[in-house]
Amino acid sequence: MVAEGHSTGYAIKAEIERSTRLFWGASVGGIYPELRRLTSAGLVAVRDDPRGLTRRHCYSITDEGRAALHDWLTDGSEPLFEMRNEALLRLRFAAVLSPEDRVALVRRLHALHAERTRLLEERLQEDAFDDVYDRMTAEYALGFNRWAADWATAAEARVASD
Amino acid sequence: MVAEGHSTGYAIKAEIERSTRLFWGASVGGIYPELRRLTSAGLVAVRDDPRGLTRRHCYSITDEGRAALHDWLTDGSEPLFEMRNEALLRLRFAAVLSPEDRVALVRRLHALHAERTRLLEERLQEDAFDDVYDRMTAEYALGFNRWAADWATAAEARVASD
DNA sequence: GATCTCATGTAATTAGTTACATGATTCG
DNA sequence: CGAATCATGTAACTAATTACATGAGATC
């Protein structure tokens, strides 16, 4: 993100919320220490760039940093994939519930993905998306949430007929 | 899982790998301390049940534990949903890559989901699935991985035509 | 007799969140 | 002048993984 021109910790946090949150989140408490780690590793450079009396660290990528970014993007290692889906975990144990409670469980799963679908549709219509890959990953997120909402609709019918 | 009759830490770990890993994982290092926490909270009970000289703790759920399970399954709180998808995060930054490297990125995303699809198809054909909801969540995982593999196939064509 | 599975645990480490704390600038 | 936004940071905590360590029972 520094390579793209998001030059402050604050800006990076905002960009994560706007762009990658649904498939890779991070919180402020981790970003500032990480920028300092990257600095001491020589992958980014800092410059003090206060706005009036407000201190402000302006980060930019170094040649080494660009090389490291490229290495990460092209290395052959298995990319990490993890999902933590509490609604589905609950469904896994739904056998102990009454039919009504089971349906409620699936409805909540549906509501979650329907809401995210709505938000993403909005964003994809509004935004200009100067970056093709930013748009593409947003479309992935939309596609996934649509699929999951549909799955929940079908599951509701199955769960109700018990 | 204790409520279902998985009575040792070892058995619980095996059941997680078999059943919930793709949407909720856990590792041994966390399971044994958690069982002790649940015991001291009165939600499960332990009994020593050695096999020969091998010590063995046999856990069973208590009435309190059953009540807590029911509360968790029916409470109105927003269920946690988190995804950590490194392949997609890489794609998000694919603008700095050559067309060939971009295609390679999408192919790896495809390979990941295609492999998981294969594994799940196998499991769903073999297994008897005495629990309806265990099967249902496995079908969710299969459906998602199929969808993601298809998405990657479509994305590959888009990325290649640059 | 070797290897695999069953079985339990700890220690060290890593990752990450949440809450707190501060304060200037900008805009209406 | 008040509220929202920009901006940085720390401390405490929670969660979780990985690696290490051990050893018996079962199977081939």
C-alpha cells in the first residue's frame, strides 16, 4: 500500500477498510509498529512531514521494498487461506436445536451475506476504480457473498422441512 | 464436540480436522488448556480412563454445559465472519506484475480451490454422514470451493488479455 | 522389531485486537 | 464554536500456533 502512495499509517488503515477488509483485515494497533519494522528493515523510508503542529510520518517504498514486494507476489509458496465462519460452525451443531431455532440460525447466515452483498453492489456502482485489480478483488468479494446468500436461501428450505 | 461424544482432546482434534477445519480450525496446543478451562467452569466433567499405562482423560458434557451450548446457538449476537485470503491479497497488488506473473497468481488461486473441491467431493461420496448438519456444512465448503475455482477460471481469461 | 496411531501436555513465540490517550486541523 | 477528520502511538490483553517432549498400545 505504501508502494501505491498510501503514505501514512492513517491512510493505510483507511485503504484497508475501503479495499481489502473482507479478505484481509488489520487494525491500527498493528499498522504503526509494522511501518517501523519495515523502516528498520530498509523496505520503506520515512520522512517527517508535519501539517502545522500535527506530526506526520510520510512513508515511501525503497528499491529494496519494491524487490521484496515483487518476490512475495511471485514466490511459489502455498498462499494462506483461512476462514472463521461462526454462523456455519453453529449450523454444524444444529442437531440439538428445535426446527424454529435452526431456521433462525440459517436466516442469520443469510442476513450477513445479503447485507454485505448490498454494500458491495453499492460500492461497485459508485466507485471509479482506477485500479483494475482493486475492482477485481471487490468483484470476488461480491460474488462470494452472493453465492453464500443464495446457499443460505436454499439451506433454509432444507432445514425448515424437518 | 464433547456433547457429541468426542471425549478426549485427541478425538476432538481429529474431529475438527475431519469436519470443521475449512471454516473453523484449531490446533492441539489450544485444545487441552481449553478443556481444562471448560472443566473448571463446570461445563464439562473429567474422568480418568487410562488405557493400560497410558493416561487418558475422558470428558463429558454437564447440564450446565448443554445449557451454555444452547445459549450460544440461539443468542442474537452477530456471528463472527473472517477470511484471510493471501492469494486474493496478492491479486489486489497484481498491477506491478508482468502479464505472465499475473496469470500465474490466478492459477495458484485456482489450484487451491480445485484441490479442495476434489477432496470434498471424495469425502462426500465416501462418508455415511450420520449427522445431517455435518453433511450440510461439508456441502457448504464444497459449494464455496467450486464457486471460487470457477471464479478463478473466469479471472484467468480476464487477466491474460492485458 | 518397526512403525503408526493414540494420547497429553508445556514453553516459546507470534499475531493481533481493544482500549486508552492525545491533540491539531478542517469544515460547516 | 462544535463536530468530524486527520494523525500517532502505547499498554494490556487475548488468541492461537509451532515446536518440543514423552510414551504406551496396536498392527504388520
